[in-house]
Amino acid sequence: MTAAENVCYTLINVPMDSEPPSEISLKNDLKGDVKLKTEALKKVIIMILNGEKLPGLLMTIIRFVLPLQDHTIKKLLLVFWEIVPKTTPDGRLLQEMILVCDAYRKDLQHPNEFIRGSTLRFLCKLKEAELLEPLMPAIRACLEHRHSYVRRNAVLAIYTIYRNFEHLIPDAPELIHDFLVNEKDASCKRNAFMMLIHADQDRALDYLSTCIDQVQTFGDILQLVIVELIYKVCHANPSERARFIRCIYNLLQSSSPAVKYEAAGTLVTLSSAPTAIKAAAQCYIDLIIKESDNNVKLIVLDRLIELKEHPSHERVLQDLVMDILRVLSTPDLEVRKKTLQLALDLVSSRNVEELVIVLKKEVIKTNNVTEHEDTDKYRQLLVRTLHSCSVRFPDMAANVIPVLMEFLSDNNEAAAADVLEFVREAIQRFDNLRPLIVEKMLEVFHSIKSVKIYRGALWILGEYCSTKEDIQSVMTEVRRSLGEIPIVESEIKKEAGELKPEEEVSVGPAQKLVTEMGTYATQSALSSSRPAKKEEDRPPLRGFLLDGDFFVAASLATTLTKIALRYVSLVQEKKKQNSFNAEAMLLMATILHLGKSSLPKKPITDDDVDRISLCLKVLSECSPLMNDIFNKECRQSLSHMLSAKLEEEKLSQKKESEKRNVTVQPDDPISFMQLTAKNEMSSKEDQFQLSLLAAMGNTQRKEAADPLASKLNKVTQLTGFSDPVYAEAYVHVNQYDIVLDVLVVNQTSDTLQNCTLELATLGDLKLVEKPSPLTLAPHDFANIKANVKVASTENGIIFGNVVYDVSGAASDRNCVVLSDIHIDIMDYIQPASCTDAEFRQMWAEFEWENKVTVNTNIVDLNEYLQHILKSTNMKCLTPEKALSGYCGFMAANLYARSIFGEDALANVSIEKPIHLGPEAPVTGHIRIRAKSQGMALSLGDKINLSQKKTSL
């Protein structure tokens, strides 16, 4: 074990700029007054921590500092005696330490409980049995001290001494058991019980058996230790479960949230009975509702989600869906998101009705609350959840649709768009709901505020109005939404100030103007408040058109054409047919006229003109082919899209369920508990041990089985083999920090003093602490560890050098420059998924774009896409069906998220230049967008480096 890996109890901040004092000046200061002694002692401690030996000061400190009663001095001395070398080079204890031992025996009998307790804590850190032996009677006596601080530290001291040097106190478990029986203080009982768990489990169980009915009355710190003991005993010996499971059930009712959480976790691991799972899940739900900290809520929600992953537990949790929904009272969006997802995963035909009622109430609540910034996003989540419920359970759609359609007139376009998407899917899938949806759509049509939602509503009405009355209603709503026609003339009249008699507004002399179209426009001097009023009073569709949004006009033309063609097939009277067609054509013509005039803020585009003209032509000719295209082909396209989407969802659900189902092979051995050896009985890992390893960053990753993912693969050579100092680094990326384990080898025959690894970083990396200097003997080696914190996702570079002094040489310091260590962005990027709407929104918002030209030797489009996905850790959002087939070009959207929550988007547009032959490589571009410049550039670099496929 190297010096860098020794357990360190003491960390002291050292100012780098100060000059180290000499031994003589320190000796003089240690003989001065208390203030000088304190400062000198601090300097001595810092120097020893930096590797200085200072053997000449030992006797000075024993003579002049040790006898002092000052509390600050005493605290500093505890640190000093912990770090000072206590043995001679041959391993024998220094003679002077006997004097120190005597001083600490006196401190253990000191009347001040703080000094006694601090001394006992210090004794836990001593590793010399010769020093501890004379102190044992005094340590035992401290178990009977009046103050709990002394007693609890005495228990800790006895525990560590028993663990390290059992011969010094062989009767420790018996002594502590007797102490535990008579002790009243909770912290002392906790320490004593903890010692018995690790030193003598049988005694701990005997004590627990005697007081198992009083466990609920104990303090929370003792209850936590009892939970740990029960878990360990039942994990090692499952036959003990029946004896203690009742105790765990009782601890679920504890007043401490920590105890409830641990007890629920333990109960789940010890028993898979439905009653146990239900009790644990109920406990988790209570914790989420009662705890105010959102982080705690998210952690406990994760535990519930883990429970759901187990097939046999899922059924139990389905009965608790309504309790889980109580968590929605939390205002935090992330908690609500997870809760809704969990509820949706657990919903079944038994509870879907209740779930929908709760969600409908929540949706209505969001309509009345506007002050919270996340209300709109929460409404979107609710709409999507209701959408999913209705798709899975069609009977529910009739209850949900009327409530949701009120939100089509919502100011928040995103929530309204989700509702519209849901309505479109429902009206296509559920024939029986079409009349209801059309009726509700006509009710809210006039109040829709967003042009995008308006377009969608027009399309749905045009596609699904099948009766004569509905078609007439749509035409009435369109006329109402368009206002007075012809639009151009009526607008010019308004501008000219032809007012209604009741409006008495003073109008100044008007001046006639000629517009570009050759029509007359009039400018009048009205009061400034009038135009604003007129703006508000404009019908919605007229407002959109005057703002220059003529895409909605193209959508309207298509809708009018569809309903006119359908009307012709429904009504036999020629006169009525012609009248309806003429009205539809008049509306299109007046919109074209408006687009060509100068009244709108933006003129109509050529595409929209072409579309409206085409619709006019279709209505004037009424050919059967066009009738088929407008009234059949459109709906078939939607049907294909929805069925492809449903298929994809089913496929992903199937993959998910396959992951969760534990497959048992025909030749797998069957284990019988009665025939299993004790050491094989524990099928699962020890959860306490696993959590401790995770906290220390020592978790064994699954990839470790792969020889390519071994440590050797991550070793970077930093210097050459012929350099005086050879160095190589193992780069261990552990989520938010990077640990560099640098091996330094002295290849010379000289002793290298003050050998220091100096590192600097480029990018969003930060070196946590400067590695301490070492002394390397000839041909010796050492490991130096350095921690680097990572703050964001971008490629980082660590560079530096090794500097050292050669023992006995008069020259300046020697320096060996190290190779750069490149930190790979891929360690932080994980595939993620988002909806098309979210992707488009982020694409529009993100300001950093990096365009990468495709330069590869891969000749197949699909193969190139898979290669990019593999090398960038991104996920392809474009469905497989859209990418299937072969047409010479391909476009796909990719998405990933970093562990820091940063999003990365990419759009791959590639083609196969057929004119260059079948072996021509793929060409095209990849556009990357991200919020930060570093991420966009780093991803671009990664793609550039990995574009070409290396031949194996």
C-alpha cells in the first residue's frame, strides 16, 4: 500500500506562499508563552504532514508543551501524536513515547469530560499496542463515567482496540453487553450495539431478543442499527427471517423518516410476500408525501420504480395507484413527471377509471392556477398521460375528450398542440366518438387563439365532418371566423372610417391614397385608442391573415375543398351544390385578393397561392380522381402513420418486458433452500456492502468482464522509456470527477528528492488538490493520485510535468514534460429520447451549431448511421420504418443528454452518389446543435475522428 493510499484522518489547509520555519526557531517558540506555543505547534504539524521528520523537537514538546492544561494545545497535541512517527527505523517504539503514554493516562482520569472524550477518540486512531496496553484500566473505568460523551467514546475506543488488538481486551463483547443492558443514553446504546453487531453478533441478537417488543420506543439512531443487524442476520441465515420480520413491520411505523426508509428497503429484500411489498410501498408513499425535500421525494420514487420492475411486485403496486397519485400535490415538476410515469406503468382495467377521474380534476385545477411557472408544463404532462390512458383503454376516451378539448383555446400552444394530437388520434381510431368530437370542436373553434392549433382544427373538421348539418356548421364557423367579405373592401372601408352611427368619434379631414393594386385607400386622423380596439375585435382567422400568416389560408382552402366535395355527394339538388361550391370558391378568391393587396403585414407566398389556386380548380372541375385524393388518400396517410407509431410503441414495450422477465434456461440448476450450504444461501449481494462500495466509487461495473474494457485499456503513457522518470496514468472516470492514478518510476541510480507531479487543465476541468512531493530511491516507484472535477460536457485536456531534485547535485531542478491526457466526452453522454415537438423546439432555441462534412470510407447509408450512433452514444429518434428501404439518401435526427443535464441534437443528412458507382462512399453533412459551444465542438471533433471505419 503506497503512502498516497494510507487512511487519512486529518486534512489541514496549508498556505503555499509561506517560508517553512527552521527547527531552532520552532524550538524557541515552543518554550515561549501559550500563544507562541500554539502557533509553533501548528507549524510543526503542517511540516510533518508535508514529509519533514523533525526528530529533535520531540523531547521539547514533551517537556514544555505536554504538561499544559490549555484546551487548544491539548487538541493540537492529539493531532500531533496521531501523525508523528512513533517508532525507530527498525520498528521498535521510541523511548520518549512512554512519557506520552503516562500523560494520556492522566488525561483519561481528567475531571473535564471533554478532555476525556477527545482522548478516547484519539486512542481509536493509535496503531501501537505497546502504547495502548498501560491505558486499558483507565479506558474500562471511562465506561462508568457520569457523562454520556465519555461513555460513548469509551465504547468506540474499546471496539477499535478489540478489532485491532483482541489480546488487549479479550472480554470486550461481554463487557459491552453488560454495559448495554444497564445503559439509558441512546447514543451510548447505539455505539455499544454497533460494536456487538460487528464483534459478536450472537450477543447482539440475544440483547435484541430480550427487548424486541420495546424497539419502537428506542431512539432513531439505535433503530437504524437494529435494522442493519436484522438485515445482516437474515441475509446470512434466511431461516431467522420469521423471528425478526415482525420487528421490521413495527419499525415501518417509526417516527423517524430515515428508519422508515431503511426498514421498508430491508423488508423488500427479506420478503417477497404481497403483504410485505404492500406495507413497504405504503411506507414509501407516506415518506414522499410527508417529506418536504424534493431530492428525498425523487430518491424514494426511484425505490418505488425499482419495486415495479419486479414482475411479482407489480400486481401489488397496481392496487396502490390512487395512493401514488397523492404525490401529485407536490409542486415540483420532476417529481410529478416521475409519479405520472409510474402511475401510467401501473394502470390496469381495474383502476383506470379512478385514475382518469383524478387526472381530469388535476387538469381542471391547472386551468385556475397561473402563478406557478411550471403549470403549463404540468398541464402538458397530464394531457399526455390522459392520451396514453385513452389509447390503451378506449372506453375512457369518451370521458376524457370533452374536458381536454376546452384546452384547445388555451394560451399555451404546447399544451393545446398535445390535446390536438390526442384528438386527431382519437377521432381516427374510435368511430363511435366522431360525432362527439366534431360537436365539441365546433364549440371551441371560434375561441382558438393559436394559428398552429387553428390549422390542425381546420384539418380535423374538414376530414371528419360527414353529415350535411356538420358541413353547414363548419362553413358557418369559417364565415364567422373570417368576418365580413370581401375582406379587402371591408378593410378599406374600416380604414376610411365609415363608422356605425352609435360610435361618435371626431374624424379630421381625410386624404385619399392609391395603393399598389390601384385601389383607393383612405388615411384618417382618428384617436390613437381606436385601432387597438379594432385589433381586438377582429375575428381570429381574419387576424391571422392580416398578420401575413397565409399558410392557414392554404389549410382552409383544402378543408373547404374537402367539405364541398363531400357536400356534393350528400346533396342531390344541383342548385344547393352550386351554391355551396360558389361560397367556398368566393372565400378562397377573397383570400387570394387579400394576399395580393398591401393590407397584410406580409404578402402571400407563391406556395400558398399555388395551393389555393389548385383547390379553386378542383372545385370548378369536380373530377372523381380529385374527390378520391382529397377525401380518401389523406385519411389513409394518417392511418398509416398512427399504425406505424403504435407498432413502434408495442415493439419498445415488448423489449422492455423482455428485459424485465427473468429467463430461466432448461438446464439451469434448481436450488432447494434445505439442501443449500450456508455460505451459498445468500443469493443476493449485501445491500449495505454495495452502498458502501458505491459511495467509495468502487462499484464493479458489468463491463469489467470484457477484456477490452480492462484497466490496461485506459492507461495513458506520459513519458518515454528513456526519460529519467517514467510515468503512466490510469484515467478512471467516475461521473462528476476523474481520478488520475499516476505511476512514477525513477529510472536513474540517484535519489530523487521533492519529486512533484505538476498538473494543469484545459477546458471545464478543475484540479482539486495539488499532489504532495515524494522522495524516490534509485529505481524505486510510487503511485500519485490526483482528482479532477468535471463541470460540463466538453473535451478536456490535462497536461503537466514531473519536477525533481537530484540528491547531492548543485544544479537547478530537473523537469520532464508529460504527454497530454485527453478526456473523452463519450464518458458523459448517454442516449436519451424526446418527442418531435421537443426536438424542434430545442433545435430552434440552441444557438451553437457545428456543421460536420461527411468524410468516410463507408459505402452504405444505414451502416454509416449505425456507426455514428455507436461512436457518439446518441439515439436515433427517426423511426426505423422511416429509415427502411433504399432511395439513395437519408435524413435522421439524433439526440443525447449528458449526465449534467445538457442536451445534444444532431441532424444527419447523407446521400449515396450513384453516378460515382456502387463503391462510392457516403457523402453529406451532420449538423450538431447544443446550448454550449464546448459540447457542439466536442461532438463535432468526436464525429470527425470516428467517421472512417477502421478495418479489423
